[in-house]
Amino acid sequence: GRGESFRFKLNGKDLFARGANLVPASAIDPLNTDDTQVLLLAREAGMNCLRVWGGGHYASDRTLELCDKYGILIWQDLPFGCGLYPWDEPFLANVEAEVADQARRLRGHVSLALWCGNNECDEGWWNWGWSSIPSIEKVSDKVRKGYETLFEKRIPQALKINDPGRPYISTSPRHGGGRVAAYNEGDLHDWGLWHGREPFSRAPSKTGRFVSEFGFQSFPAPSTLTEWIASQDRNDPRFANHQKQPVAYELIGQYMGMEGLRTVKPEQFAYATRWLQAEALRTHISAHRLDPDCAGSLIWQMNDPWPGISWSLVDFNGVPKPAYFAVKRAFANEAVDLAFVDDRVIAKTIGNAKGIRLALLDIDGKILFEASQNQQTETHLSASIGACYALAESGPHRIIRAIPALFRPANANVGASQYTLTARKGSKDISGMTEVTVEAQGVVIGISFEPTAPFAYPSDGLFDLLPGEKQIVRLRLRDPKRDWRESFKVMSWHDLVVGWGPLKASER
């Protein structure tokens, strides 16, 4: 396409960057730089690139050592984020000395792929009105020249001397959000999702050349909420210190409306945020990977420095959110995509997946229509009267979703439990984890084992099953002798759509 590419090359070959933004491990203990668990989770999710965000600090030696070992590239922002900085000579000299010191410390690591001058400082100048602030407007030319001296002259000069040959860009993103050039040149911070309140379906039209930030907010695990807030109710005053965006719940409510979700209990709302985050990331990662001009998909954000409601994949206690498992599947070498466009449903393969099957199912999971192709297949929704669900499948990779155009509030109790959970006596594997078998009696979408006790972790989440299918989930418990139900609550998409059902033929 038109524009300029932005991509990593590894050993002479183009690399699609799959990853996330890494933030400090703790805002409570600034000396805590242990990213070991987070890096292991990144590797297990198929990530090959992490951006060390400019609002934090430099990557530790241990972080770079593990990334060397795991094959994860590091994009290192210098610690300048979302602000204006001095440009007097003592400050510039101090920055040069710091950059030289850090470059010499990190340059021996093969995982260090890119230096970046700052996070969103240039965007703030051009798009957030900084140049029009009364105290700055009269000297804006001098302030801008100071910015250029710092990030376009002195810092790159220090890097050229101390880490020659390593790529450097002065700022991220290259252009501000909403500008046409942002989608054709450089990297993109895509906040039309979330801040812009744009629907998930907009993803294919907003891919850019390299998406270095995009995300969606969600609640941490129930066990983390209980430990730090002692409540799951967002209206509880104790939540105030753990939610830093004033309009977040309004945004979540709007997205719930777009996706046809409804909640009554606090635990349902909390789970709805986790489901929405997973869908937002899945749809956008798929769009990024399917666009041949897009060469990177870095999620905001990988981890949490504070026990709050945030955009992270892994909460402050180290518990992977349900979105983590959705991202793991979306980043896999073989993946599938399922999308609804106007009156069509489209299934596509991603990566190395071979062959795609598309099926339309009724409310009980009976196949009403199916077709198979090599890479992409689609059909008009009118192809099957009574269809309720669409399925995209390639080998073991699968997505099942309700068909939005054929769903509406009704008396049909779609939210009724359609699965059973069994744990055989003594069903511990060799690592001491409890094995629970999920068996579906009907179509089941988005099964999630929500940890309600400390140090409880599931091996998988947000998977979909057809009637008669089984799947084993391994659960790590603090006390393996206790009943696993004391440490987990199982939920699914069906808990968020009670009372919804398929349209009758006469209503279409």
C-alpha cells in the first residue's frame, strides 16, 4: 500500500511483532524490577516483542538476559513520557551521560532491538494543545527547538557513540491519533478503541503500519480485588483509589451495549469487563495480522504496577486475566478469525493455519449450514433460517460467536448453564495441579475459571465448546487438598446474555 513501512527484520527476514507494553513491576516498591513471571507468561503467549514504556524505567539486566534466552525483542523507550522537558545545557549534559551509561550497559544483549526517545511527547505537542498553553504559547518556538535539540540531536548522538548501529526513533507514535498519516507511516497508538468509543468491528480499517499501543480496560481477578479492595462492587468507595479514569465505567457501559451484554450483579459486571477486553484484543490482533502492510501488534499493557482496574493482561498479583488466553490464541502461529460485516459472516485463516471451516448453528448447536475453503470463506446470514451461532474452525483452532443480527432480547433463556464440571477423585497431574473436565451439553462460549482465592491459577480460559465436547482445565491451588470450587468461580458469555434469544423468521 501507499506510505512507509515500519517493521523489524530478524536475520534478514521480515518479522511480525507480537507482544505488549511492559510497565514497572511495582509503583509501591520502585526497587522491584523482577519481571521473571511476566516474561515467562509473555513467552508462553507466543510474544516475540516487548516495548519498555517511556513512563517507566530502563529494563534490568535480568530482564534482558531472559529476553535473550526466550527470543523476545526489546523496544526500549528512554524514560521520557507525556510531558515537556528542560533543554538547558546542564540538563542536556546529564541526559547524555545517562543515555551513554545505559547504552553501554544494555548494548551487549541481542534482544535489544530499538531505542526510542520518548512516549507521546511529540503527540502532546501537536495534538493535545500543549503549544497553546498560555505560559508556553509566547515562547513556543523556543520550547519546540529545545525538544528537537534533546530528542533529535543530543540523544541520538550519545547513542551513535555508545551503541552504534542500533536503530533509534525520536518518539512514539510518529504521528498523532486521528491524522491520516498515522495510518500510513511509522508506529501508531490506536486509541480509537476505548478512548474513541469506536466499535470492535472498526479494527480492519484502522490497522496502521505498526500498532505499538492499543487496549481495553478490565477488572483484575476476583482474588486480587478481594485482597486489595475487599469488594467487587465498582460503586464501593474503596474502588476510587483503584480506578484512575473518571469515564471508564461509562465507556464500559457503552461497549456492553454495542456487544449486547447485560449485567445485574457486581461479579457479572466485573466478568463483562474481562470478556470485552478479550474480544477487543482478539478482533484487533486478527486485523493487524491479516493486513499485509501492518508489521506489529503491541498491546497496552502487559502487566500492572498497581492493584487497579486497568488495561493489563496480567494483574498486580500476577494472575493472567481471561484476555491473556484470548491473546495467546490470537498470537498463535496458526489462528482463525470470525467477523460479521453487514449481512455477511466471514471466516479466515491467520498465519500457518491450513483450511477454514465456517458453520452456522441453531440455538441447540445443530449445524444448519457449513462450507470449507483454503484461506477464507463467507456466507450471507440469510443462508440459514434459525441460525443463532457462527463457528470458524481450522484444525484445533476455533471461535464460536452469537450472530448479532439474529439476536435480540427475548424470553429464551440462553444464559442457562449448558455444561457440567467434574474433577475425578485424585485427578492431580504430576505437577500437583487439579484437572477439571468441562463437558458441554449445548453451545458454550467463553468458559472462564475466575480465581477467587490467592495463588489460584487456571491453565486456560475463554474457550468455546460444541454439544458433547469435553475439555480439561488444569488448576493450580494454594492447598491442593481443598476442593477446587473454593478457589474458582466458573463463568461464561452466557452469564451476560440471560434473556436473549434468536429472532423469529417473521421478525427478520
